[in-house]
Amino acid sequence: MRTQFSPQTNPRVIIIQKLYSKFFNEENNLDFPKHRFKKFIKDIVYGTIERNDLILDELKNKLGEDFTFEKLDKILQTILKAATYEFMYKPNLSINIIIKEYLNSSNFFLEDSQTKYLNALLDNLGKKLRSKNA
């Protein structure tokens, strides 16, 4: 079931849009209009961009050798990078909240079957990144 929300006010939708535009159009300048979560949005966007190589290494390590990140749809790549950043560098946020927020946001960009696949990936990734012996 799709959740109804306004994409202009959902911070994760804005994060996905900013990261997508930066990763796939590098000349794009990032500007952040007034928003009540502007600091959070900027933190996730800039943190994900700065740690992109580390995030890609973690994705490859945690999701296994059979998983080919580059073959994923570009919007899925962007969502996974942002969520991985939050799993790694925002320990005060619950795994379930991060997953729920990105799944709700993904409804704006993805079909239901892709959202289910994303849910499985995020759940797997979140558990592996946040486990005690990771």
C-alpha cells in the first residue's frame, strides 16, 4: 500500500533528488531552499557525497560478491547510498525508521516490485551494518 505524502515536504525525497542530481550530473550546483529539516538534509547529502567511495565499499562487502551494484537502477543506487550513510553515521536513528522513511520516499520514484526489492536490500544492509560484530 502506498503512503500518501507531499514530496516537497518529505526530507528523504529531497535528499534522493539532490543526490541523484549530483551523482549523475556533476556540474549541478547544490542549493537547499528553506525547509524545516534543512540542516538534516544538507548533512545527509554532503556526508553521502564526501563518503561515496567508503559507502560503495561497504555496499559491496555487506551485500556479497554476487550482488552487482552498478547494474541497479540509478535511483535505487542513490537510495542505497543515502540509507547506507544513515546506517553508518546516524546511530541515533533506528534501522526501522530509516528503512520506513526511504520506502515511503521510494514510492514517489519506484514501482511496487522495486520497492519490495529495496525493502529486502535495506533490511539486509541495515542488519549487517548495525550488528555488534560488523
